[in-house]
Amino acid sequence: MGASTNNKPKHTKCSQQEMYAMRPTLTPSYSSVLLLLASLFCISFGFIAYENAKEIVQLEARYDEACKKDGFFTSSLSSSVESLSEEELMHSTGTGTTCTVSLGVAPEYIKAPIYIYYGISSMYQNHRRFVRSRSNEQLMGQTESGSDMCDPKNTVDGEKMNPCGLAAWSTFNDTFAVNVDGQPRAVSDKDISWKGDREFKFANYLPTRVNDDPATRGGKEIEGTVQEDEHFIVWMRTASTKTFRKLWGVIETDIEKGQEITVDVTNLYNSYAFGGEKRVYFSTTTWLGGRNHAFALYNIVVGFLLLISSVLLGILGVVFREKKLPEKRL
């Protein structure tokens, strides 16, 4: 009995669940104050985000048309893309072309790190068939053979693909070489993918039969092991819209104001087959990420809507004097 008594908790309001509680009544006046506070937060944050986005330096250039003029050749066709039929383009694997696109001159001093992105339009990575056509167990090294989920890209000439699926088969394979005032500028691809993806979603094994045959390729060969190829890992993170951009590399040196920036493009990815546009982007970032005026404007618009609602509820609270209810103590 003594031991049982010693183990009893102290008699406090918390242990006996006798804490005072209040259940606020959402009257028009009370709701008006809450909406006013929320509106002030949204409007303030929206203007901060908008000013923050203005600090970001972003340059871009479309290059699929520029490279198209030099011809997009295939292993079986030797004519330029202008003379190819739509059907031939749809089935073109391509040996690639090269072209140089200009991003203009640096409008101001651009402080490193400077991020390089590629952008594609009219490509539905979020389509159900594309999203399902992969084997996460295979990517994590838990099995060597892919499942039927990888269809229609499960095998090549009767041999198993690893990793399999449309996502792995269609990996972006254009490359970029950056020049500043005609001088090459080093671009790093280290840590362009998420650390969690590298450590937990992609195993350290060598791929087999993934775009190693130009006649059947859909995109890039995996360089090294699956875990080492960060361009592949970035591509495998599915985009949510048909127009998207993905990180390709990082320039870790500053660019002076007025310096000319050009990019030598190796044009391999056949966006002509689905009528997609391709772009290259240079961008700096801030604590809120890249340039996103829409995010700031959404906050400002929502803030003003909340402010209007707050005023209307405040008027209702004055016109219809609500009866003040006593607080209940539980």
C-alpha cells in the first residue's frame, strides 16, 4: 500500500484535468479582428516577397529554334530539320547539333552562386502513364528486374532495362558550356539534386541498357552509377506542370556588370517530336528562392480580400450589436 501511495502523481490541476478553459465565440467583431491581423500579415509578407524578387538577376534564352536552323540530324537522315516530315521528326533519335545562344550582357554585378536551369514546355511529366512508368524498388537497389509498372519501357531488344520506365528512358541530355566575354566559365553539377534523394531513393549501382543504343534511345545515358549521376536524379523528380525548369549546374564565380554571357549548346533532346520549346536560364536566388512575382502578388491579393472581409464583418458587428456571452469555465 505504501509503494502504491508513493507512486501516485501529485494532485495538480493539470494531472487531474481541472485546467481552466475558454471557448471563444466567433462574433462578427472578434472575427473581424482575426481577419485584420491575417490581412496585415499577408500584405506585409507579399510586399517583402515582391521586393525580394526584384533583387534576383535572371537571364534566359530560347535555343531550340536557334539549334534547329543548323539542322537536327538523325542516324538515318542527313537532311536538316526544315526538310523533315513531322512523322520523321517524331521518330528521330538524333545525333545532335550545336549552336551558340546569347544571354546578353550582365545588367549588374552578379554574385555567385549563379544557377543554370533548363526549361521545357509542352511535356507532361505529370501524366499518369509517365509517373507510373518507373520502379522505385529498382532505383533503390532492392531488385534488379523492373515490374510491369515500367511498361512500355521495360526492355530493350529483349533485355531488361535497369532502371526501367519512361522517366529513366527520357532523361534530358542537352549540355551547356558557358562563356563570359569569350572565356569558358566552369559549371559544377555537385549537389544539384536533393541530398535525401541521393541517399535514400537512388542506390549506388551501374545501370544496364539505358540509352546505350542511339537507335533506341530516348535521352541521356547514365554516367557512372545511378546514385552518382545527379542530372539523372534531378530529372527523375517529376514536374507538376507541362512547362517546367530543372537545375542543371552552378557557376561558383561572380560575373561583372557589362560582361557578355553566351552558352554553347549541344542540342540532343528531341523536343521537336512533341512541339516543345527549350530554354536555358541564368538566375541568382534569395532566402525565398528564385524569382516568383506570382507568389508575392497572391499574398497581396489575398491580404486585401481579407482586409475587405474584416471591414465588412466589423460593420456587421456595429450594426447588429451582438450580445456578449459569459465565458464558461470547465
